[in-house]
Amino acid sequence: MGAGKTTVLGEASDALAARSIPHAAIDLDAVAAVLLPDESARQLATRNLAAIFENFVAAGIQRVLLAVAVESRGDLQALSAAMSNPELVVCRLLAPLETMEHRIRLREPGMHQEAFVARSRALDAILSEAKVEDFTTVNAGGDISRVALDVLRRAGWIP
């Protein structure tokens, strides 16, 4: 939370569109926001992803940008299975904890703000231990276009 997944997803999608590269962009948090226990919510998100991915494939889309925090190898395997086992490339966006907290406080002014800030710190530790990423990119408040292009280049989607 607060690393910039959704913002980088949007900018990367814009960069691909500007190059006429067919793709889809999915913010998994946006298609799975439900009030369920964590495991049930995670399973629902995976089923939603599978359905959406199937629709994109039927439309001829072969590249999908996905914004989601991958907390474990099990999560990675579930995402891969939901998308018919494609080759997944995982980028972890890095930002200082203070930057992530600032972003969360701006974006989430409501009653859950402190819980979101705490979750961001906990998630940072979980992701650091899980090490499921293929590469990392720093997103510390600079040029978002640079960050998105770096992700796309390192993923092998653009030269």
C-alpha cells in the first residue's frame, strides 16, 4: 500500500497505448474489494481475475498489466493459475516508508487511515521476506513516466 502500484499501472498502460501495443490493465484491488475474511477475499480476487483474464484472451489480448501485492509464492502460483499459467514477471515497487505513509494519508483520509498505514508497514516487511519479485524499481515520488517505462523495459515489453 502506498508504493504506487495503481499509478504506475495507469502510466504503463498509457505508455503501451502510445506505442499501439495491445494490452489490458487490471487493478486487482479494484475488482476484489469485498468485506470477507482475508482468505475468502483472496480466493474471490483470484476467481475474478480468472474470469476477467478469460474475457481478455477471448478478445485477443496477450499482455496484461496487473497491480497487486504478491505476498508469497503461493499467491504467485494462484495468480499464474488464474491466468492459465502465463509467464509472469513480477516487479516490486519500492518507496521509503515515509513516502508510502504520506501517499496513504492523502488518498485515504477516512476512518481506516491508521489501519492502512500499519498494513503498509507490515506489507513492506512481508514482501521483503517473500522475495517473489523478478526485479525492483524505486518509485519515490519522481517522474512516474520514468518509473513506468523502467518497469516495461525490465519486463521485456518495450526496448
